[in-house]
Amino acid sequence: MSELNKTKKIVLTGGGTAGHVTPNIALFPSLKRAGYEISYIGSYDGIEKKLITDFDIPYYGISTGKFRRYLDIKNFTDPFRVIKGFGEARKYLKKIRPDVVFSKGGFVSVPVVRAAASLHIPCIIHESDMTPGLANKLCISAARKICCNFPETLSMLPNEKAILTGSPIREELTKGDKIAALDICSFTANKPVIMVIGGSLGAASINKAVREALPKLLIDFQVVHICGKDKIDNMLLHTEGYIQFEYVKTELKDLFALADVVISRAGANSICELLALKKPNLLIPLSANSSRGDQILNAKSFESQGFSMMIDDDYLSPDLLTEKVMELYCSRQVYIDAMNRSSQLGSIKTIMKLIEEAALS
């Protein structure tokens, strides 16, 4: 077969959380249009396997271990799992023979990227948060290019490798139907809508503040509240202008289309979706006591770029929430204009160009 007719192949990797998988899924349509044969390498039974099974993509499971910064007995056994995963990844890569590997991070990606580098397969990695996570730090030396979401991250990466791309966003999210969402929610068309997203597991502090603020919020707004599994408040089920969902799937694009402003945690992929959809947003990041502090840094970056307002979770109250939402809504066009000027838009096009360049090298 001539080089011109040779099938292009790519291996995607990343897992551990949905945030390490959904950006890869967002690349599928563009990769298929470009003629790539896609394979996925993840852990044996991680969330990535569950998410990829819907897409008719060959999936290969490998052993993986977690790289912990704290004392744990598994620190003595997991390195052997990683070594085993390296061998398995190398075997699968030899079988697939991809032109390029794209990694979204998470601990499963480390043996895949290192195995690809050992076989001289070019790798592109993507860092979601402002400060590179440990898994991606272990892959930097093996990467051809490193994509990132925040301007501040560029200074933390090798200058010749770092590219500000933003995060790949699923195409369907841009195709929502506002009229369909009004019907889903039984809302009126002449009152603005707040959308509240607490993350896949919900957010207790946000849920509590929003519900306590409802008497004031519902004077001027209608509220769509995605509150997390088993977090529905049955006492509020028939409150006019307020609807709760444990989680949403196909309806999400329509609810986004309906929303005038959004209240959200500050996970990197979530806020990049808000940027891509140009939704004025109020971010309430996880506190440093509940995380490594990456959401706080993400939110501060978006606030400094003029894309978002921010409330510290430790100071969240119903009155402060109401005040900030009203301020955000009244100045929403300022935030939309700032997002329109962002250099983190069009991430899929930028990443596809990097993939094509790496595959041809």
C-alpha cells in the first residue's frame, strides 16, 4: 500500500475520572472525518471503559497504579502494576502500530505514553488544570507537544513543547434547542434562567446555598438545578420556576442553550465548556481542604481573564450567592465579550493540526 493510501491510526488514552475521557470523546468526530482509525487504551475496568463502550471503538485494558504523594501501603505494590501496564501497552501499540498517541492524562496514561516513546511513536499530551498533575509531569519528557487550557500553564512547561489550545468540547453541546428545554422544564420564555451544576456527584454547599436562596432568586429568575445523584429535595419538587435533575445526558445541550447564566464548580473541562458556549458564569471552586487546590487556580485564571465571577466556597451564603448572580446577570454582556476574544476557543481545530503534524513526522 502506498503512503498516500495508508490508513492513519491514532491511539487515545486517559482515564480515572470522566474529565480525562470526555475531551478524548470530543475528538472522535473530527478524527473520523480526517480518516483516522481510532483505538483506546485505558485501565481494565475504569470509568474510561464504561464511557468508551458506547462508541464502537476498539478498547484495550492495561494494568495501572496510582502515584501517591502520601504514605500508603499501595505505594509499594503499584509500581509493579505500572511496570506490568507498560509491558501491556507496548504489546498493544506494536499490534495497532499507530501514527500518533494522544493522551488526556490520568495515571493510566503514564505507561501508555512511556511505551509509545520507547517505540518512537510521537505523543501529544493535554493538561487540563493550571498546574500540571503528577501523571502528566511523568510524561512531559516523552511528549512531542503539550496542550493546555490556561495561559499561566505555559510558563510551567518546556517552551518548545507548550501550546495553549483550550479543551476539546463535544460538538453536540453547541447544538442545543432552547424551545425544547423550556418544554422539558415547564418554564416560561419571558424570565431569565440560572443553571446550577455541582459536578457529577453534586456539591452539598452549592445545593444548600441555592435552595436557601430560592425565595429571592425566583423573584427574578427560573432555576435549573443539576444537583447530583440522590440529592433531589422532595420538599421542593413542585416549586414553580425551579426544576431539579440528579444528572442529565442528552438534555444537557438544550439546558445549556436555555441558560442565561451558570453557577458551577471549577473543574477544568466544565469551565472550558462554559467558555466554548460563552455562558456568563459564577464559579464556586472546591476548597483547598477538599482538593489539591486546582479548582481555585482554574477559577482565579478565568476570573482574571474576564470570563467568570468567583465565590470562595468557605464564604458561600444564600445572600452572597443572590447578590453575585444578580451582578453577573446585569453585566453578562461584558463576560460574553471577553469570552469572544479568548484564544482558547477552537481547541479541536488546533489539536487536530498538532495531531496531523505529529502523525506525518
